[in-house]
Amino acid sequence: MKTFFSFALPIFFFSVIGLSSYAATKPFPYPIEQHKMANGLNVVTVKFDSPGIASFFLVVRVGSRNEVEEGVTGFAHFFEHMMFRGTEKYDKDKYNEELKAIGASANANTSLDRTIYHMTGNAQKLEKMFELEADRFQNLHYPIHDFKTEAGAVKGEYTKNIASPFAQLEENIANTAFDAHTYKHTTMGFLKDIIDMPDQYEYSLKFFTRFYRPEYTTLLVVGDVTPDQVNKLAEKYFGKWERGNYEAKIPVEPEQKATRFTHLQNGSIPPSLSLNFKGPGFDDKGMESPAIDILFTMLFSQNSKLYQKLVLEEQKVRSINGGIYETRDPNLISVDASIVNKSDMQYVKDEVIKAFETVKVSGVDEKMLAETKSRLKYSFAMGIDNPSSIANILSHIIQLTGDPESLNRLYENYEKVTVEDLKAVAKKYLTAESLTVGTISADAEGGVK
């Protein structure tokens, strides 16, 4: 099933021993220091009490969203692989040797809106981290043979992933729900483009030249460091990195005006139902993003009425969850359910829609709303206890707005969410006209209307 990244985790008013007075005025309890370099690179430092440990993240605000040209989807993900191929100074083997020498581990991942490169290791070796990452971001070098090898590996990864019926359904839903926007294809890209990728060496060089530029990138360091130390190293190693001049023109998705359907015939897994409504893009200033997060937490958590009824009492559903894809542009608000018997597929859909209609008319219980906010608040507090977890959540907000302080602006709105806000987003977004229904069953048709 899908994984939803939710910011419905406000941390208002909790105290942590040893925090500065910053925590009294900012929801996020650690000072965020930013330094914008002349070339456009944003350098972010969060000093955290983790003796001897630092996390070093480079957030490139380029994902499959930026793949606007016909026939060349999947290259944002491809470079997640290619960036580990090495440079003339540090080839692949030497790069790995240097990582071991400084006690660091490194990896990367790609999503719709960004690619993140990250390592965590000895804070005393921070300068070596800077040297290694600055070198490959500015001097990546790969011959055509290495390119073809990695393109083949990407095809192998796609083949492995798409063996999952859930991955197939996710791909089908994106392709069905979107007509124009680049969210129509998944991070992996369209299969026809992946097959053709080994013949796109010249385009790969163009992609790197366009997007691996300082204006697309945020350098984030969290841990046993100081802003002065980080800023000086950033200027030393990234100061000569040249700004680019390319900007992808992302197509605007037209309004959807009727329910759409996609079905996967597969009897190897239990029947599955996925309801996907067109939702808003992320906004750290308005109330819609936090309201949707809170609403779906209330409706689909294990102590919700809907979960208790469908999963525990009637036992028609094995699992059910829901959430919003937090992305830069409008994306999907989804509910996924694993059904016990295919004959109950329509019933489960109707019950979910009924829960939405109840919110539209009657709202939610004020006490439950307050309890949900409180519960989410403390779960977040428990999760920001090491440099990597802090860097991960800041990376997510950076991908959305480019500014880590958006975290504070967003969190200030969570506490303000009212019952009327929940009713408003339910009425605006949870409609039949904006819905795409995805189903999996052994039958040739989904059987859901």
C-alpha cells in the first residue's frame, strides 16, 4: 500500500530540557540558521546535542515532477543511482573507502518533487563530507559504458518493483487520475522511457547540467556543528559552483469533472480498494494542508469509528488507512483498504463516503479534535531525537517550499484548525467529481461504481 508523509504532527507548547528561548517562540524547538550563498545555494544548520555525530543532507528540489519532456521520464531517479558512479578525483571505490575512513554511511532517495543525498558520520570529519559531496555535485563523471550499465540496473529495479500488484495499481492510478501534470508518471518513469534509457546518454548530460545547480539545492547539516563552521565550509567547497539558467515549465492539470476507474485483475492478493480524490498542493500559510491531515487522522486511525466498525466489528476489512500526498502541486488524497471478500468492495466504499458526508454536514466532535491534536503533538516530539530524524523532516519541508522555516509557519496553523476547517476541506475536495477509484481483485472488473 501507499505511504503517506504527513505533517499532522504539531509540537506546540512541549518543553525539552536544555532548549534555548527559541523554543518559547517557535514551534520547532531548535534554531534553524540559514545562509544564502551568492550562487543561490541555501545552507541550513541546526545545532543539536549529538556529541561527535552530524548528518549531512543535500536536498535537490528536482524529482519526477520536473520531467516535462516526452520520452525521458525517470531521469531524476536515474541520477540517484548515477551520482554514486564517482569523479576523476574520487571514483566509486575510493569514494566508498573515504566514507569508511570517516565512519559515515551514505545513501539517496527520490520522490515526485526532490532527490535527497544524505550521510551521517563523525562530526569531526565534517570537512571531508563537504569535500566528497562538493566534488561529485560539481564534477560527476561517467563514460557511456557506466551510463548504460546503470540504466540497465534501473530497468531491473523497475521490473522488481512492478512485480508487486500494489505498485502496478499505484502506477495505474497516477496515469488515470492525471491528464497533463507530470504527477501522471511515478518516480520510476514510464516503462517505455525506462526501456529506451540506455540510448539517452546525451540527454543524461543535459539533465545533470540543467538541474544539478546551486539554485535547486539546499545543503542541510544537523548535529554537533556550528553555523559558522558549516557556512565557512560551504563557501570553501561550494562557492565556485555555478548557477544555472533552466526552469522546467510544469503543465497545469485541468479540472476533473467525473469519477474515473482503473482495475487490476490479480487474484494473488486479497481484494483492494483505493479511493483517490484530487487535493491541494502544499501550503504552509493556509489551513487546508493541516486540516486534511488532521481529518484523515481522525477518520482512519485505529481508534476511529470507521476503523472500529469495518475492521474490528464487521471484519470486512483487513486494514484501512488514508492521507494526503504532500507535494508542491495539487496531488491526491487517498484512502486504501484491504478487503476480506470482494463482494464487500462496494459496501466499504459506501461506508467511507458516508463518513465523509457526515463530516460535511455535522463536522466532528470538538473533544476528539483536541485529543487528536494532542496525540499527534507528542508523537512528533518523540520522533525528533537524533540528527537524521531532524534532517529528514526538514528535508521534506524544504522539498515543498525551499524554506525550512515553513515548518514553523505550518505548525502554527495546526493548533488553529477548527471543526469548520475540517468541514470546508471535506466539501471542497472529497467529491465524486474529483475521485479516481482503483481496485484489485481476481475478477475482470472491479465491481465498484
